[in-house]
Amino acid sequence: MRTENGLVVEVADRVATVTLDRPERLNALSTGLQRDLVAAFDGFVDDPDVWVVVLTGAGGKAFCAGVDLREIRENDASSDKGLRPMGGASRNVFETVLECTKPTIAAINGWALGGGFELALACDIRLAAEHARVGLPEAKRGMGANVGAHLVGRMLPPGVAYELLYTGDDLAAADAARWGLVNRVVPAAELASDAASLASRIAANAPLTVRRYKAALGKGGSLPLSAALRLDVGPDPYTSEDRVEGVAAFVEKRDPVWRAR
């Protein structure tokens, strides 16, 4: 399925592959494309056929160059009101990706800047092509990177986060991996297959357990350990049919048949 705003969604073997398909605009996030992303990721939450999501960009030059600055300039010319983060009638696209209950993988196939990097940071796992570069150049554009500032602030040592945000400079994929901003760097020709392989390995595991891990890390990561251990988040694998099936499959030396219940 391809939307008129340039979002392609394909689902196969319980993996949804989402592609930003505006290569002529470096896959920049227009207002319409953001709406389509929100609708897609909202839909994945309750879609029984989607257990893992891979997000990438079309072409080999950019994953996503950020919000569409040409569109913003046109809006600035016709309105005296700027867009503020986490406001307005529509849900924030980065928040929607961040809070998707299914595992998410960003396959960064080129430039991931500004909102494009925020989109990748909102995913659980990030793989980057060797030529990819990432960064938050908002300080050079008079913008804010609200989501990105908070996410890198949680992922990086304070001094490194401040330097990245204050300068607006971008990082090579290898440097991003050194600081843990991406999981690993792979040759560009292998990025799609590596992301697909990782998604398949995740989709082969018990889905309720995987979703509970995501909820536990997301909601308990900033809590004291004593409080985090007592959180009851996400689906309950302990009393599920899948738990019975997983034990039986191990004893019977066969692959489990998960039902997500």
C-alpha cells in the first residue's frame, strides 16, 4: 500500500516494512506524510498480523532529511503562528512511533537529520548504513528538536549531548555507533537484508514476552529498581497460552506455534 503522501507499508510474515517514499525530497516529513505515519503506527498496535516494524527510507541518499522546510516556509508566509511541539489537534508523529507497542527497527540508509533523526531515535533499534550521517541541526535553523533533545539526553553522557545539540553538527555512522546512538553499522548493500533478518528473528519469539520487555524498559527504565520490579506493564506472558506452548515445544523438540494470547 502506498499513500498519496509517500508512505509505503508492506506486511509479510508478521513484519511490517514502512518506507518513506519521497526520495526527490530526501524523504522529508511533510504534514501529510506525518499524518500517514501516525495512522500507520497507531494501526500496528491492534493489528494481529504485525509483530515487528521496520522503518526505512527510499533511495540510497537519505533515511529522512527531517521536516519539510519548504512546506514550513510556505506556511510561515501565510500564517503568523508557528508549530509548537506536542501541541495542536494531531498526535505528535515521534511520540506515536515511540509509544508503538510492537518492536520497531530503524534502517538508516542515508542522511537522518532533525526530525528524521528523531524518527529513528523513536525506534527501539537502529541499524545504519556505512555512509549514513545523523544529527540534530535545529540550532542552525532556529528550531527546537523537542523529542530529540530529550532522547539524546537520556542516551548520551551530558557533555556529548550538549555538544551535539549546541553545535547542530552531524555524526558519521561509525561515531554514532561508538556513542550507542545506533546499534551497529553495516554495508549499505546489506542494510535492508540485515534489518529484515533481525525483524524475522524477533518475530520468531513469543510476542507477548517481547511486548512486555518493551513496556518494561520504556516505563520502568527511569524508576528505582525496587519500583520497576513491581510494575505490571504490558501483556502478561506468565499466564498465557504461549507460555504453555513454549514449554511444550521445548520438551517436544519442535518450533513453537505462537498465538499472541
